Amino acid sequence: MAFEGLSERIQNALSGLRKKGKVTQTDINQATREIRLALLEADVNFKVVKEFIAKIKERALGSEVLDSLTPGQQIIKIVNEELTQMMGESAVALNKSDKIPTVIMMVGLQGTGKTTTAGKLANRLMAEQKARPLLIAADIYRPAAVDQLKVIGNQLEVPVYEEGVNNSAEDIVRHGMQQAKENKNDYVIIDTAGRLEIDESLMDELKNVKEIAQPDNIVLVADAMTGQAAATVADGFNQALDITGVILTKLDGDTRGGAALSIRSITNKPILYVGEGEKLSDLDIFHPDRMSNRILGMGDMMSLIEKAQQDYDEKNAQELAEKMRENTFDFNDFIAQMDQIQSMGPIDELMKMIPGMANNPALQNINIGEKDIAHLKAIVYSMTPEERENPDILTPSRRRRIAAGSGRNIQEIHRMIKQFKQSKEMMQKVSKGNTSDLEGMLGG
Ligand code: GDP
């Protein structure tokens, strides 16, 4: 997960305070010192860290903490609020024009993911608003950029306006805008050139394109892996072009947090979306409050629920609820559920979105990987249709046959059947409204 190291260190710094009935100045100094180091190590900009720590200290010594019966919890709440503030406040949407087309100009250094993100945005707008975007290929310097955009356009079935690489970016954009008007596209997304670093001729060209396209949004695409350097780049683009927002890419990688936590304070411009993978569907709205919750190990139920809604087939869910009530959940359903869950992404990442799960010691050693799921599936597939529907008939000899058929050892078969029966019992309880076991599991 992104921010793993940061998250762990901040949580450690705060864990001592959590249950304290009384918090002293020394406690606060110690916790803030550790948080400060954690942020610096995550490559958050020095000035941003300094201001953040000053605010935490000021508020931690104020009456909202000292007069509270749970001062430790209050401090954690303050850290959460200030972390949220540091990354923005709430999610910010793209500007939309009153008349069509709404123009989005993508800018950024080479290799940050600008072209890919242009496609991701088109994909998102089509899914959300049934938009009819036009992509304009105005990156004439990186040889493959025009072709890459064409491939993306093909994949999404979105028109791409291009003139190869021999005409000027200005002309291409002028003509592309004309085409969008003729074809009544409601969005235009312009992929512009990048360089390895900010230089004057690049900025001049981008300023000209801005003048021609009159964009409603100038979105800087920045690579989260580059840490606070991304914030410096954002600052440079903002000063030259007055950007309207940032999309942070590669948050799926081993990012430490420096970019996400510095950009807002340095540029005063919002992070709109984050890229969390190479697929065209891997673009998520950035929610500062949820990100802060994740960093503090408080889970992110909202995102989990949204993900589930996005990926979950409603009819399937209703059938499942029915089966739980009637206690007819069998191994076929079990496999169907596994498939559904797998389609949502890595399971350990999903688990971390549940409050209390991220640092729940009982779950630290649970590691449900893709391989384990493959094994479970192999076991179920070695059962006869009758056995899948009726786990109670799984006698020792049948279990031995299944072990041989799936290439797993017999203990594993026993364990899996036992777990299946347990989860079935748990589901029954939940469906009848008795959740005390579950709450115990969540530390509630
Ligand atoms: P451009 O030069 O800025 O147009 O960059 P590209 O769009 O060509 O992207 C550069 C590389 O980054 C490509 O290999 C993309 O697949 C990859 N990339 C872009 N966004 C993401 C992301 O959110 N996560 C990951 N893991 N890779 C990404």
C-alpha cells in the first residue's frame, strides 16, 4: 500500500497516547517529534512539516484536549483533521463549462503518466456522465505519444484528433478544437508535450495552447513516486500556467507520501484524482479525509463500500442474502464469492479499508494471497456437484479423494471445510441481526 511506512510510524507515535487518561506536555512533545520524523522520512516538504507540527502542538495544548476525558483520542482526532487539511479538505471535482465543450488541458513532465491519464479521464467521464469526449494529441516531441493516444482512443472507442508530429502543437489544438465544435463533443482532453524538466520553451508552448484552447481545467499530472519533487514541479507549472488541479499517478507503487502531503500546501491547488494502476479504469477520486483515515489505520469503509457497489452485481448480492437467510449457501456460492472478491483487488488491501483491521494484531498474520485462493478453488473444483451443494456428505474417504484430485494435503481439506462451516454459521448470525461475534472480531 502507498504510505505504508508513514502510516505505521504515525500510528506507533500515537499508540501510546490512545488510552491515556492524562496527557502531559512531555507526551505531546514526544509524539509530535516522532510524527515529524515520520513525515520527513516520507519525503514531505520541510516547511509543510513544520507548519503541520506547529498546528498540532498548538491545538494539543489547548482546552479541547486538556479538558477532555479522553485526551489521547482528542489528539488523534486533531492529527486526523490536520492531515486531512494538509491534503485539501474534501474531494474537488473538475470544472465544468456552461457551454460545450468543457476543455481539460493535461500538462506535466515526461513519463509521469500524462497520456495514460488523459485516457483514464475520458473513460471516467464516459462512465459517469455518458460523455462524448475528443482526445487531442498535441505531444509532438515524444515520438510514441501520438500513437499511444491513438491506441488508447481505440480501446475506449473515443475519437482522437491528431496530425502526426510535423505540425505545431498550437495548430493541432486549434484544428482539434474546431473539430470538437463541429462534432459537438462535450469534453475535449488535450494531451500536451512534457520534458524531462521544466524549461522555458515548453512553458511558452503550453501558454500558447492555453490561449488557444481557453481550458476550463489545466490539470498537472505528477508522479507520486518522486515524492516532494512532485510538489516542486507542481509549483513551477502553477506559476507559469495557473493550473486548476493535480492528478497524482502511481499511488499503487511504493510511494512514501511526500507528494500527496506536500502538493496542496505548496501550490494551494487541489489533488483531484489519483492513479492507482496502469489500467484505464485505475483512476480514483481523491478524498483527503479518507486518505487521512487510511494513514492513521482507521480504515476507509466509504471507499470499500463504493468499490463493492461498483464491482458487485446487485442481483448476485440479493441472491446471496437470500441464501444466507435460508442457510443454503454452498461451495458453488463460495467460489462465486471468491471470484467477486478477487475482481475487487488484492484482498489484504481491501481488509485494510475496514476500520480496526489495518493494525489489528489478530489479523497481522493472515495473508490471503492470490495463490491461496487458487488452492481453495482447486479444492472446490475437485468436489463432485453433489458435494459442492451439500458439504455435509464429505466423509473421510471423499475428503481423501478431493485431496488427491486437487493436489493439496488432507489437513488443508479439513481446515477449509471447517472454515467454510464456520463462515456459514457467521453469515447466518449476521443475517439474523446477531453481530456480536463480528464486533468482537473488529475489536468493537
Ligand atoms: P507521459 O510521458 O506522461 O505521457 O506518460 P505515459 O502516459 O506514457 O506513462 C508512463 C508510464 O507510467 C506508462 O508505463 C504507464 O503505464 C505508467 N503509469 C501511468 N499511470 C500509472 C499509475 O497510476 N500507476 C502505475 N503503476 N503506472 C502508471
